[in-house]
Amino acid sequence: MAAAVRRYLDHLTVERGLAAHTIEAYRRDLQRYASTMAAMGTTQIAEVTTADVAEYLAVLREGDEHHPPLAASSAGRAVVAVRGLHAFALVEGLAGADPARAVRPPVPPRRLPRAVPLPDVERLLQMAGDAPAQRRDRALLELLYGTGARISEAVGLDVDDLDLAGKHGPDGALATVRLAGKGGRQRIVPVGSYARAALEAYLVQARPALAASARSGQHSPAVFLNARGGRLTRQGAWGALRAAAARAGLAEISPHMLRHSFATHLLDGGADVRVVQELLGHASVSTTQVYTLVTVDKLREVYAASHPRALG
């Protein structure tokens, strides 16, 4: 079993090219799986049965003396790792059957994404101050809301990823940014006028001051720099958002809520769901369609409040 897990992780790393944090999550899940199978008396991957895999799922959901019960989403991720391992073992000839194929991951309850109302977004983005860090934070938050970028995509941006002039020059041309999403998939996303203005002000008036703090010969290509001239981290970006939310009087907000707001406000404005899918970098439109549930709720509210015969 342990040898099969190592080979599978090597396959995911070398041939599938999964991100390091994804590989580490698979490693943790599969090490627990191998330990559970060993405790059940099964050490060879070819000996695992469908009943064994189903029992493992039950252990995940119920917990044991060493682990608390897992939510459906976490247990589902672990079962996906196990299904991938057994499918790989079958293809590689390590086993004669795939016992995990019949075991489906638990379906987590569908939770609607939380969008920030537009007036709250506008308050959040009205950040006073001309200090370099304040201009950086304004540009960062405008970019997050204006493009729907994940926080990891935003802090991973290099200056060369920005095209603020647009293809046809600065006069009215639409600026764009190249974002690197999950699995290394890249996409080009338009940048609206507010985010563009905030980025230009930061790049011209604030970034050089932050870059000057870097050690000699260690200038970073990153768009967003920290106080030492290095690339701003996810934690630093989170801190900027929390500080802005506190000034705006917003108790609870996250970078992903800005991403949700980007998608929801686009759909409320009439954008096609497949366009929003491309802008968000979702591999499947089904991932994006959860946002349509939010807009349908809004339509129901408007209809109930406005139509003379909506309510009995």
C-alpha cells in the first residue's frame, strides 16, 4: 500500500503537475487511508475491497479516537484521493480491480456564496491616504473586486502581467491582466476604469518607494510589494483587507467574498453565466452556476415586492 501511495504521488507531481499544497493534501489523506487499512489488516492495495473503502468513509464521517469527525466536504476530498489512488493502481497493474469506484464521495450541502452589497463595497474601496502602503492596498482591493481574482492570483502578479494601456493604446482602451489560476491555467481578464486608475496611481506614485526598500540586487518583479520591497504575501493582503473593512465598519469580509461579489454583481447586471465562468477561471460552468441561485433569489424578492398579484 505504501509503495502504491508513493508512486501515485510521484505521478501527480511529475505527470499531472499539481501544485505543492495540493500534493501535500493528497499525501496526508492517503497516509491516513493506508494507516486505516493497515489497522483493518490490509497492507496490500490489491487486497482492498469495496467494503473496506466504504468502511473508511464511515470512519471519516464518524471520527475515531485520534481524529474528529470530518464534514462532508473534507471527507469527500479524502475519498476523491482514495478513488484516484485505486484508479491509478488498476491502470498501472498494481491491482486487478478498482474497489473504490463504487464508493461515492458524500455530497456537501450547497451553500450560497455571500456577496457584499454594492454600497458596502464602495465604502470598503474609499480608502483615504497617499502613503505608499495605502495606495498599494487601494489598488489591491480594487483589483480583487474589479477582476474577481483569487487572493493568491493577485499577490502572484508580476508587473509584466499587467497591460493597463490595452491593445490599442491608452485612449479609451480596455486594460487587462493575466492571471494564473488553479493548475497553472492562465486567463486574460479585463480591468475596469476604477481598478486601472488605482493601479496606475500605485505603480507610479507608491511602488517605487516600496521597491527602494529592497536589498541591493534583490528587486522583485511583483506588482504588490511589502514594506521591505519583497512580494506581498497572502497574509499581508489579508491584513490590508481587514484594516480596510475595519475603517469601513464592515464586521465580516474576506477576499473570496469580493470574488463572490464580482460574480454576483456581473450576473445581476445581465452578464452571461459562461462569460462569468471564463472571468473566474472555473473549469466547469456548474461551479459558476451557484451564483445564479443568488440572482434568482433577488428576482423573487423584486417580483414579490413589485407585482400587484405576486402575493395572495
